Amino acid sequence: MDIQRGLLFIALAFVLILIYQKWLEEQQPPPAPLPTAQTSVPPTDVADVPRAPTAVDQPPASPDQPQAVATGERITVTTDLFRAHIDTLGGDLKKVELLKYPVSVDQPDEPFDLLRQKGADVFISQTGLIGRGRAFPNHKTTFEVDKTSFELAPDKDTVAAKLRWDSPDGVQYAKVYTFHRDSYNISIDYLVDNQTKDTWNGYLYAQFLRTHVVPERSFFLGVVPSYLGGAIYTPEEKYEKIDFADMTEQDLNREVKSGWVAMLQHYFVGAWLPQRDGPYQFYSRVNKTADGPRYNIGYKTLSPTVIQPGGQGTLRTKLFVGPKEQDRLKQQGEGFVLSVDYGWLTPLSAPLFWILQRINAVVNNWGWAIIILTLLIKLVFYPLSAASYKSMAKMKKLQPRLQTLKERYGDDKAKLQQAMMELYKKDKINPLGGCLPIVIQIPVFIALYWVLLESVELRQAEWAFWIRDLSVKDPYFVLPILMGASMVGQQLLNPSPLDPMQKKIMMALPVVFTLLFLYFPAGLVLYWLVNNVLSIAQQWYINRTIGAKNT
């Protein structure tokens, strides 16, 4: 196999990988209604509320859920990062607006809704208490409040919103949301005042309710979509994805000592972070409705909180709801940074992002940081790529002699290959010498691909000129066209294939890649373009040097 075939194979393999990933996305069926089933629910249980743990604990029940998420009065809490909306029905967090993250660069005053309830698109957080033998406040309980608007004062670091509920048996409950300055953490405390003659035993649960809205599909391959679905982390099993299909197939029912449970989407995450050692039960369930399935994933405590008669106690959890800013994620606890999902190339992607972040700290521009990182990668691989380009340069000098051999042997491919190998041996050329260095660099490129695709730090990051957001396509397609032109330039410097079919395919590749990259994030296309330009410069220099040595 000569070098042209090797390069052709590598290019086509990369295209096929992207096509295969897109095909997998297309094969995912839209969420279907769950099969009708009768679920046995004890009379004391409330629909879609986890059961209190028993001696042999079972997964939470999955009864029918109302078609619309019920609502009560809204409480608004505004901080430097949030505008949160709490519903008095259940004390649920129904909407969270991220004030530092606009919907798009063209809508700078419209904050992105991470938690939301917009028609069929529902993503909310729910918490509550469960137990046996008495009434407990859960996400179906109607709470009372003294005020419905809270704002973080300039001289304060926290602001708290308090909701109250008094049970029929005389226990008084307060649900307190505490928001912190410059933090995406929300503390949720249940304050229990047991002014009865009986010992109080209760358990805490915290869960997300989400629907799966299938995104619109484009004719173009575009970019492989980021992961959307559930995830859990435990010190024993590490990071695990629990996607919507997994939840539909089987309820999650995992007893753990510590960890976190989350709902992930591109650039953002909502996660429950238990605040004490377990045991806990990580669980999921799918509730069927006429509008389609609704997915719950969360956790509940398995050891009770005990409050003596006349005593008070607190049950606490922490919610992280915000962007996947890696510096913040690392502060949350073990493994939480893995919610930035680089896949199996994380060992390569994580260091690449670290370097990119450090460069940006100096130049304060993610576009120039990408260009500098591309240059550094090129320098690291310079010895390998130099060997590759030298092999190509020598092959290019052999083109007239190879063409003569082709004319001599015509359609006798066996004799032609034998003659070519003898010529390579005589001139001490390894026809595979140009392929291996490129193959070695492919994992680095794919790792950087995921860095640029997954890193929220590049979302709406401006570079220069017309590029106002490196995380979306070039609005005028200038970068993809320049990238295609650079591929043509590379081909002019490299030896032309002898086989007519290979030659036609190689000529078509710049067009194919240009069409493929039209809807890629501008940051990715910028990397590829700069890499091509540097490769052209290196190839031109080596061609000239080798040509000078032979004159």
C-alpha cells in the first residue's frame, strides 16, 4: 500500500467515524409511551413519591403521574448568578435562569433556563421527606410563605427563602433554600420541630423530573451531539451514564455509601450532592403519561433521622445547578469533573483542556488560545510529521519514474507493484513512512475535538472578525471554505496517486470535508485550518530542502 492509499484510508476512516456516530443518533427512537402496568402502591404512598425504606428496600414505585406538572404560587430568588423560581406546591425548584449565560450572543439579555417547565420540555428538581405512620412534606405538599421575592444584598454572601408546613399531627416543618454568592450550589434544609410525644423518624429524598425532548435533526452531519441523560458516580464504580433508554429498560436501584447523581446536558448539569455519609439508595423510575414518559433520577437516605419528642433536627442536601465550569466542578467533590464527558479519550482530553485554559489565561481569547495550542501540538509532533513529509517529498520526486512503470506494465498490477517495491527499496523509501506519524496524531485530534465540543468555557467565546461564538458554526462559512482550500494546497504539495480512481477520490475529499465542516463549531474548524496551514508550510520547506539536496 503506497502513501496515497494510506492517507486516503485515514481520511475516509475519520469521515466514517463521524457518519457512524451520526447514524447511531438517528437510530435512537423517540421516547415511546411505557407499557401499561398495574403498580401496587400502599395507601399511605403519594403518586411518584419514593417509599420509605423498609427492611428489604425496593425500588421506588412507578405509578401514573398527572399529565401536567401542577403549580402553586411562585417565589423568586435573585443572586449574582441565578434567578430561581420556587413553587409553593411541593417547594420544588421549577425554573433556574443562569444570568451569566445568555441564550445566544444575539440575545444577550435573555438568560438560559437550565431548570424549566415549558410545555413538553420539563426539567425540575424535587425534594421531600418520607417515613411511616405520619404525614410528611413531599413535593405534593402545599407550603406557606411570608414573602415571595428575595434578593441577595450587596453586603451579604447568602440569601435564604423559607417555606413552612404544619402537619396534622403537630410536627412543624420549614423548607429552607440557601443561595450563595458566586456559587451554583443551593443548600436545601428541612427543619423539623417535633413538639409531640412521639419520636420522629424520617428520610430525605431528592430527585430530578425530566422529559426527553428529541432535538431536531439536520440533513447535514454537523456535530456529534453531546450526551443528554442521567449519570451517577460512586467511589467503587466511578462514573456511569444512566441514559433514558436505561431508565426505561430497568429502574436504577443501587445502595451506595457516597457519590452523586445528576442529569447532564450539553455544557450544563444539575446534580444532587449528598451531604453526609450514607447509606443511600440511588434510584430512577419512569412514569407514564398521555404526553409521554417522564423520567425521575435521584437518591434517598436509607438510615433514618431520629428526633426525640420536644426536639428539633435538620435534614440537608445540596443541589448544584449550573454550567460545567471545570474549576467549579473540581470543588464539588470526588469525580464531579467527569460530568464534562470527554468519553474514552479523557486521559488525553483533560490535559489538552488544562493547557488550553492556561494559554487563555495569558492571551484572554479562546480563539488565539486554540491557534497557539495547535502550534504547540505541531511542535510536539514535529519529528514524526517531518518524517512523514520527507517520505512524501521523496515519493513526489519518484512520480515521473512511477508513471513510467505504470505505462510499461499497464494493467498487470502484480508486476507493477513488484517494480514499485524494487524502486522504493533502491531509493530507500518506506511507502508507509508517511502514514504512521499521521495515525499516531489522530487520537490527539479526536481528543481535542471533544475538548472544543464539551467545554462550556468556549460557549459564546468570541475570537475575532465575524466569529462571535466559537461553539457554533461560522455564520458565513468562511472558515470551512478556507479549510477546504488548505486541503487542496496540501494535495498540490503531495505526490499524486497513480490510480485514476484514487486520484478522483482524493480530489473529492476537500469538497467532502468542506461540506462536513460547514456546521462544525467554528473553534474546531479554526483548529483544523491552522493545522493544515502549518502542515503546508512544513511540507513546502521539506520539499524545497530535499529538492535542493538533489540539485
